[in-house]
Amino acid sequence: MSPIPTRWKTTLEEQLEDATRRLQLATSYLEQSEGGRALQAAYPAVVAAATVRVWLDNPPWTRPLPASDLQRRARESFPSMFAAIASLDLKDVLNSPWQPDAVRPYLREAQAFVSETRQKYDAWVSQG
């Protein structure tokens, strides 16, 4: 395990902070009974956390992955409900009307995924 260079550490932290902000926004939308907007906010949070996971497994400061490989690996690391969404036409799914109760399990899954990713990142940093 190689130490994370400062530039990459900042990038990883920014990705996780962005994911957290997006989940807070998603929660706010859900509280306003805007299920579709909540899902639209949660999806990029999952993408950000998945990207961090890929980078932790394949440090780009040692050997960068091609963009297509990074995207594929990020999608492969999605939690189950978001993996199902990613296999569909995202534009249609994210722009469809969603009832708040239907989105709640997705939001819980996204929150857990981002939290687990933060824990993995923190563990990595504390070791290096």
C-alpha cells in the first residue's frame, strides 16, 4: 500500500465531501416529497464513492486506469439497487417520477455506501 500523495488525498476527500453534500440534498428533497429529485441527487453521490473505492484498490498515483476501465470498475462496485439502475437507461430512470417512499431504500443504501467508503478511506490514510 503506497502513501497517498497530497494532491490525490485532496481529490479523494473532495469526492467524499461532495458525496456527503449530495446525500444531504437528497434527504432535503425527500423531506419535501420530491422523490425523483432525491434520487437524482443520490446517484452522483454513489458514483463519487464508487470512484474513491476504485482509486483505493487501484491507486491512480502509481498507475492510472484508462477512463473506460475506471468507469466500468466504479459501476461494478455500486451497491445493489444502484447497480440495477445503472444497467437501465439512466436518463429515463432519473427523470421518471418517483414516489418518496420508493426512494427511501435507495437513499439508505447510498448513505451506507458513502459511509462505508469514508471508513475505508480513513483506514487507508491512517495506515499510510
